[in-house]
Amino acid sequence: MNDATPIVRKGRKFDQVLEGARLVFMADGFEGASVDDIAKAAQVSKATLYSYFPDKRLLFMEVANMECARQSQAAIDNIDMSAPPRDVLCQVGKHFLHFITSKFGQQVFRICVAESDRFPEIGRAFYKSGPERMRAEMGGYFQAAVDRGELRIDDLTLAADQFGELCKADIWPRLIFGVIDSVSQDDIDRVVDSAVETFLARYGV
């Protein structure tokens, strides 16, 4: 495995480039986004864009890290972690599933997998920016719920991982392997509601 990760140079217009790229990638996806469109949205020259990111994949993954961190923070900020476990888990699960089943979320996953041999740091950075952060937040929530007598969990980290996997059941494998090409709100509600029931049957008090 090659650990030689390309260096992303930061400078005065780095954030400007990232925001322009985010707008284009979120609208057009990885394949549909052109370097010309990204440079135009960021209001920089192509030479400036390439000076920061010599590879479009690196730019996409930097945007993915930023967006995943933003999504994680939004979930943390908008969910009342003192609410009953059923309410918290339903909100967290639906937020999570919306993101990973979005066009952007699927492309992030596929590029992380495709580039993991050449540039393992890409996947590691993405994992730290989103999944690892949410794992830690859920572990903290579970500990508080255990202390309140609402849940009974011995291995908090394992429980956090199990809940995430329950929320991906049925939908995620079929989506990522191209068996289905879209997911409806009813699909998300069905899977997450069942995941919550299964989780509470195991860890509820």
C-alpha cells in the first residue's frame, strides 16, 4: 500500500476555492463538475485552482471532508440529546441515511474506495471528519442515556457502530451496487424506524 499522499497547499484563496468547488460538486456531482466551472464559481483562475489542488479527486475529497463535518455538526446542533432515546435515534438515523444515500454521499464512498490503495490518507481523513466524529458523539449520548437509566449498554462504541449498520440495512447495499438508483423518504423512514426498534429491543430499559 502506498502512503505517499499528495500535498494540498493552503493559501489566501484556499477557502474561496473550497466553497466554489462545494457549490459545483453538490450541484453536478464529481463526474459532472468541470475544472472550468469550479474556477468560475470560486472566482479564481485555473492556474490558481491547480496550485492548490493538482487533482480533481483531491479537491472533491477535501470538499467531502468539509461537508461531512458540516453534516455531523448540523446533526449535533439540531438534535436534542436529552430527548427520549426513540426520538434521538430516529432523528440521528434519518439524518445519517439521508446523507449517505445522497448522490454526493455515494460518490464520496466510491472515490474513497477507488483511491484507498494509492492515497490511503484520503479515506482516513474522511473517516475522521465524519464517521469517527459521529461515532464519538453517539458514544457520548449513549453514556448519558445509560446514566439516566434510559439505556443499558456495556460497549458504547460497539453500540454506536451497530446502530449505524442497522440504519444501512436493505437500502445501502442495493444502492451502492446499482440494484436501485434512488431512495425515497418512505424507504428511509421504514429502515430507520425498524433500526430503532431493533436497537431498543437489545439496549432499551
